[in-house]
Amino acid sequence: MASKLHVKKGDSVVVIAGASNGKSGKILAVDTTKGRVKVEGLNIRKKAIRRTQENPTGGIVEMEGFMDVSNVMLQSKYDARKSNK
């Protein structure tokens, strides 16, 4: 996968494909080697957490998962595309 992507950390994006189609959020992390991004509040996954000193109860935590960069579009480009139709 190319190391140059059309989005970067902190950009506002809209999901254009998949289960979260049409939802928007801010990019939290970018994995350039795999071509994947983590978007705030989207693609929520559940993960079992072991009891630790920081988290004494343990349990199940919901966290964002990575999604393919081809499934997201910059908010500004998305709005421009919608206004042209």
C-alpha cells in the first residue's frame, strides 16, 4: 500500500461505503502501511479488558476500529459533491 493517503490525522471525513455509510467524524489515527484509518465514533468494536491497577473492574470496553481509507472521503469534498447534484 502506498504511504501517501488522501487524508491525515485530524481531518473531518464522511464514510461513503459500508455499514456506517453517510456518517461523519474526525480521524484519530492513520496506518499508512495497511491503508487504514480510525474514525472517531465509527466502526465500534468491543474488547475484553483484563483487570489491572488502572482498570480494577476489567470488563468489556467499546473502542473504535480501523476501516479502509477507500471508504472515507474528506468532508469538504463530500459537501461539494452533494451541492453539485
